[in-house]
Amino acid sequence: MLMEILELLQQAAPTLAKGVGYTLLFALASMLGGLVLGFVLAVARIVPWRPIHWPAAIYVSMMRGTPLLVQIFVVYYGLPGMGIEFSPLTAGVLTLSLNASAYLSESLRGAILGVTRGQWNAAFSVGLTYFQTLRYIIVPQAVRIAVPSMSNTLISLIKDTSLVSVITVTELMLATKEVIAVTFRPLPLYVAAAAIYWMLSLCFEALQHRLEKKLGKAHQI
């Protein structure tokens, strides 16, 4: 029995490895896109000009309050009806980025607000503008505070990539289903896929801890 499972996993390894590659691509690309948009949203919600507060707040609420699977369907199947069409890969990365940006913006916003008001006042007293203070004084400290929650978002993204299998992208979950369709052995293959997701999460957790220690030492210096 054990030998049969090992042979099955050996047979499935190339396909699963390809799926892991797409999973990492989706997670890292979506994290990068989510960070860029998330930072813009976070700043939009804290700047003194209120007219730009509510559009950012509505966007964050909408993306956090609707299922990611529905968002994927809207982007990939819904937008072509308006003449906007994406490839499965682009649609997957775009949707995951938009979704992640809402969560990352809250992490960054909370971290920025966590920096004491005295830091702002000290920067203003030496002649720095609002955005200079934000860039040179506040953001470097906020990033250190936000690392744990941002890392959690990346780990969640790794698992959320399984949802893009519904738009025919061969990430880990769809790759597993393809092997199952040939071998008719779902249990060991799904367990193997779960183990791979777990190992990827453990790797990123280890990177998170190292980054936290590095930033903590830099802050002490």
C-alpha cells in the first residue's frame, strides 16, 4: 500500500511541481500588487482631505465583505460583457491583488495610526510637509509594525490561490485534480496537496519571523 502511494506521488510530482510554481507566482505577484494599491488606500483613508476618504472606505468594505470566489467570477466572467477581457492568469492575479489590497490597507492604516502623534509634530516643527513626514518618518516605522499582519495576508494568499482553479489556471489545486482524473486516487493526492500548502505556509512563517527579528534589531539600533 505504501509503495503504491509513493509511486503515485512520484508519478504526480511533475504536475504538482508545476502547480506549486503557479501558486507561488500568484501569491507573490498578488502580494506585490496588493501592497502598492493597499498603501494608496491606507494613505487615502488617513490624509486630511475627507472627500477621498469615503471612496477608499467603500472599496475596502466591498472587497472585504464579498467572497473572493465571487470577485473572481466578476472579473473573469462578468467584465467581458462590458468589453473588458483578461486571460485566466491576468484575471487571477488582478483579483487576488484587489482582494489583498483591502486587507493590507487596513494593516498599513492601523500601523500608520499606531505611530505616536509626537512623531508628526516633531517632523512638522522642523519644516517637513505632510507627505515628507509620511514618507521619511512614519512609513518606515509603520512597516515594522505591520509586518506580522502583512505576512499573515501572504500566507492567506497562498491558500486563496486554490480558488483560481475555477478559471482554468493550473495552480496546485487544479494540478491535483488533473492527476486525480487520470489516476482515480483522490485521497492521497488531496492529502499531498494539503501538505504542500502547509509546507509553503511554514516557509513563509519562518521568513516572517526572520524579518521581524531583523527589523526589531534595526529599530533598537
